[in-house]
Amino acid sequence: MQLIVDVGNSYIKIFVFDDATITVSYRYTHTDFFDALPHFFSTHSISCAIVSNVSGIQNVYQTIRTYVPTLEFSHRTPIPLANNYATPHTLGLDRIAAAVGAETVQPHCHKLIIDAGTAITIDYVSDCAAFEGGNISPGIEARFRALHDYTGKLPKLNLTEKISLIGKTTEEAIQNGVIQGVLYEIQTYIQIYAEKFPSISVFFTGGNADFLEKTIQIFDANIRKHTSTALIAQGLQRILAYNQDSIAHNCLYVF
């Protein structure tokens, strides 16, 4: 069994893989995570682990490696993709892990990866298994919060599926503006990429993946659509397997 530890800004998500299949997953607050580890390792047979930490919380990798051989994922960790990003040291680890996950699920094709969480990232992987880069914009929650925080009177609202073309109240106007704006943005990206790369595969992941997948209309039958909130975990599992020999020899690529 392999353990995947994905340390985010709000939660720490862990996944147990048997080969390439997720057998169980948990989500912890940063505080609860460390308290839960002794019981977790006493009830799960784990052979090795990988830790991806985008939050900066301390001692996650150091703690996990006291239980099992552990790879700490960094910008210098070997991955099964070519990385053509001009500044790889600034590339979010979650973005490259999601790209590896997409390549694992749907190899040898063009891929557009839409990760909709705190930020929305839209990344492209070529049919030659090369990460080419992408774009970043504020996520749905961040857009709602910005309207409230940077104005004097606009209320703080949340995601809703009840949207329309024309808002008849200020609340409706905000919800329509934020949500429709995100939908139009992503639909346009998909359309442009599909025109350039026919039969592209589109991946939705992140906290709002399910909402986007069922709301965004894709009329091109050649576009293959995938939705997985575990895409980053799948990528990390593939990276862990790719570095298995290094872990076995205790060369853990920690920088």
C-alpha cells in the first residue's frame, strides 16, 4: 500500500493506494492530522509515502518518514513528464501533480486541466507528454469575497446553481456575474483549445469540479471529458511509483 499526503492551505488530504486504485481517503485539519497518524499507521499497512506540501505547514514530511520511507515532492523531483515551463521553480506542485495525473488517466493525447479551487488554473499537456504551462485566475469563492471586501455595500455571497442571464436583485446580479463569468471563461478556453487541438481531453478537478462538469456545456462530441477530485492524488501516486527505486535506495530527492 502507498500513502499519498496532499497538504493544502485548509486541509491535509491523504489517500491510500493499492497499486493504482484508491482504497481509502481522509481529510484532516492541520491540527487533527498529527494526532490521527498513530492510529492511521496502526490500522493500515503502508510500504512507502509521498508528501506534497503547498501550504508551508511544518514537519509533515519529517513526521511521515518516521513511519515509512517517504518521498518529499519538490520542483526537483523527477516526474514522468517533460516540463517546458519557463520558471519551473515557481510552478505550483499541485499543478504539475494534476498534469501527471491527467497523463496517467489519458495518455498520448492533448489535455486541458481545469483545477477549480481557491484559484482556477487552466493547464495544457501536449500529446507528447509535455507540460506546456497555463493560466491562473481567481476561484469562485475568491471572486465573491473580493466583491464584498473591496466595496462598501455589496454582500458576501456563495456558490449557487440558481443563476440566470439577467439579475433582478443585487444578490442575483452578483451570483450571475461571478458564476456566469467563470463558466464563460472556462467554456471559451475549452472552445479555443478544441479548435487548436481536436479531440482534446478536458479534465475537471478541485473543489468545484463537480459543479463545473455538470454546468459547462460541451457541444463537440470529439472532446473527452473527465472529472476527478483525486486527480492530484493520482499524479502523486504515479510520481511515487516513478521514483520507487530511489526510495528503495534511500535517495529521497529532498531539497
